[in-house]
Amino acid sequence: MGIDNRIGIGLMGLGVVGSGVAKALLEKAGQLTKQAGGTLVLEKVLVADIDKHRPVQMAPGLLTQDPRRILDSPNIGIVVELIGGEDPAAAYIESALKNGKHVVTANKDVMAKFGPELLQLADQNGVEILYEASVGGGIPLLLPLKQSLAANDISSIRAIINGTTNYILTKMSQDGLSFHIALREAQEEGYAEADPAKDVEGLDAAYKLAILATSAFQSTVRPSDIYCQGITRLGEADFLHARELGYEIKLLAIAKKTEGAIEARVHPVLIPADYLLAKVTGVFNAIQIEGDLVGQVLFYGKGAGSLPTASAVVADIIAVARSIRGPRPEPMPAGTVVQDMVPVKPIFDLVSPYYLRMNIADQPGVLAQIAHVLGDRSISIASVIQKRADPVTHSAEIVIMTHPAREQFMDDALAEMAKLSVVREICNFIRVEG
Ligand SMILES: NC(=O)c1ccc[n+]([C@@H]2O[C@H](COP(=O)([O-])OP(=O)(O)OC[C@H]3O[C@@H](n4cnc5c(N)ncnc54)[C@H](OP(=O)(O)O)[C@@H]3O)[C@@H](O)[C@H]2O)c1
């Protein structure tokens, strides 16, 4: 193959994902060349510490600590950003696009916050930016949304897109572990970081949902638009009651397009135990998308890991390489350009059924007081179950399931019920989906 068939790649980052990408580029060179229509040549690899021991062998001189050796190199046509985080990755991506280089990234922080602007910048410079691996690791999502589902109006996304929390919730549900013990197991297994806040508080899922919703609805959804509640308040009792009522508890990222507005939220939900999403266990991810023509489709697989994530990154590299070899890229295809600015609904406007678990005084008339507070706010009760009564403290645990109600009213009701002397504690309230 002649020298002009070379496609120079600058890899920024050689960590978990970068190593997987380098391994695939080096070990599968023959196959990738056929698919890309040119030889993919790893020209430079940016790292923070050039002396670090690496799991992949790199040719001498390939590693650099100087980003300009990639961003300003005339031999590099595709910059693959796998450093992660916002700073300096966002600046490197911007610089690469301005220098007329295509970009492939797995960076959810950058794409969730600045995706629409970077897509526009790429368009202005006649290049592409692809970011399939930023959501769901190796699971194809953004390309199917853009191509295979292009004929659909997407009405909803319900997704398990954080493997760490799904692992913890699976342990709590199946083994009856407390949140803290399940988290410790996840850390011991290498599924949770030493500081797990971004995962367990739902922020990681919110960033991914921002990317997915923006792509699905072609309207800018920022992480700051997304209501976000993590899993730290869930107790063993919630799992026991949920199971008894025929539900599982999952952390779902939900986005829906309703009349003139978008709903976007991440929080624990009770979902019927026979739903496919309820059966997704461990670190696996699953994303259910609903379109007006296709109905419901479900994408399932590994949402993280070196090689699964590299699978998506390398596929993006091949797609970009093909477009370099083919005719000049057309203006952005539908599904990537943000066409609308549909407002995102505040959580208080949500209408949902609720599960309430509370500790009350074990005496006559208490339920009537609670029903009164709920009834005053048009919240109707679907069922009440009285659980354990404690003869020593004269208290009892009750679980109330409501019919769909407005979140604003439920919030008022919770505040009012907390003031009742007979309510000892409102232990949890969880939205019900499905
Ligand atoms: N890990 C996954 O399973 C997964 C899944 C989906 C998406 N992603 C995304 O993929 C990206 C990479 O994640 P990762 O897990 O591979 O990260 P990682 O293991 O921490 O690797 C980061 C790499 O970037 C280099 N680096 C960090 N800061 C740098 C700087 N200022 N200048 C130059 N190089 C720098 C590091 O160099 P040294 O090696 O010298 O320290 C390292 O090679 C992130 O955006 C992440 O969100 C990861």
C-alpha cells in the first residue's frame, strides 16, 4: 500500500482504554486496514509519565509528554483523546479540531458539557468528532441512533448506564447486603473507585444521559438540566418490600420527549420484576430506546473495560478513516446536529406513582392522619402494607404505594407528614416506573 494510503493517528492517553486501543491497532492491523481503506499508523502516543511501566509494548520514540507533537503534526489526521476528565482534554480536542484533525473520544465529561459546541466546531472545520465510547462503553448506541433508528421519533430512553451502581444494587437485592458492604465488595472487585461519589450519586449516569438525550432528541440537554439522585439512601428493607410487591430497584437514567418538553432524570426506581431492565444484573449496562416506528429496542452489554471500550473507539476510528478516504464529509448527519432547544421539565412537574416507607407510632388513627395529608394534595393511595411492629418503641413500619401523582404535591405531602407527631421517620420514597 502506498505512502498516501497512510492515516496517521495520534493517541492521547495510554491507560485502561488507550492500552486496549493501541493493542487493537497493533494486533489487528491487517483487518483494520481493509476496513478503514488505508493503513492506520500510530504516529505518537501522549502520556503523563513517559517512564511508567506499560502493559503494551510501544516502539521507541512513540511516547511523548508533549501534546503539540500530536496536535501540530502534519502526519496525524485523527486524534484519539483518551485522557479523560475536562482539563486538559477539552482544550486538546478543541485545538485538534481547529487544526483540521478528526477527533475520536470516549470522554463523557467533555461531550456532555461541550458536545453541541464541539460538533459545530468540527463542522466549521470540515472534520468529524465521534464519541461512541462515551456512553455504554462497547455497546453501540450513538451510531444506531443516528443511522439505524434515523426514521424514528424517539420518545423515551430508559437506561442502566452505570455498571458500578448496578453491581451494588444487584448485591443488595440478591444477597441482602447493606449499601456500604455492597460498595466495599464493588471496590474490592475493582468495579468501584476509591472515591465512588460520581457513580453512587448518579452523576456519571447523568453525564451519559445528557449525551444520549441530546443525540436522541436533537436538542441540547446539559448535565445541569438533569435531576439526579443517587443510591446511597436505599436500605435493605426497601429491597425486601420491593421484592414482595413484585418489583426490583434499579438506578435508571430516563429521558422522555413529551409535548413541548423533555424529561431527563437519574434516580432509583421500582420497576416490575418481569421487565427486561429489571433482570440486568452485575456490571452490565442495558439501554431501552422507544421509537414511533420500531417500538422498543434494547441494547445490552459491557459498559466499560479496556477491550469493550476499545471496540467502540476503534470502530469510530475506522468510520473516520473511511470518510477521509471517501468523498469530503457532508454537513453533519441527522442525529448529531442539535436542531432544537426544547426545554427540560423541572422534576416537580413529573407525574409518577410513588413508594413510601415510613416509621410511624403503632396506635389507632395514624393511617387516617397520613391519608388525610395525601388526600389534601390529590394523592390517592393504591395500597398500604403494615410491616414490622416494635413492641418496645411502639412503632411500626408501613409501606404506601400511591397512584400517579405530581412530584410537587408529593414533596409538599412529605414535608407535611414529617411534621406529624405520629410519624417517627420517613425512611424513603422511590418513584415507580412502568
Ligand atoms: N475505563 C473504562 O472502562 C472506560 C469506559 C468508557 C469510557 N471511558 C472513558 O475513556 C477515557 C479514558 O479512561 P481510562 O479509564 O482509560 O483512563 P486512565 O486509565 O486513567 O488513563 C488515562 C491516560 O491518560 C494519560 N493522562 C492523564 N492525564 C494526562 C495529561 N494531563 N497529559 C497527558 N496524558 C495524560 C495517563 O497517562 P499515564 O499512563 O502516564 O498516567 C493515562 O495513560 C475517559 O474519558 C473515560 O471516561 C473509560
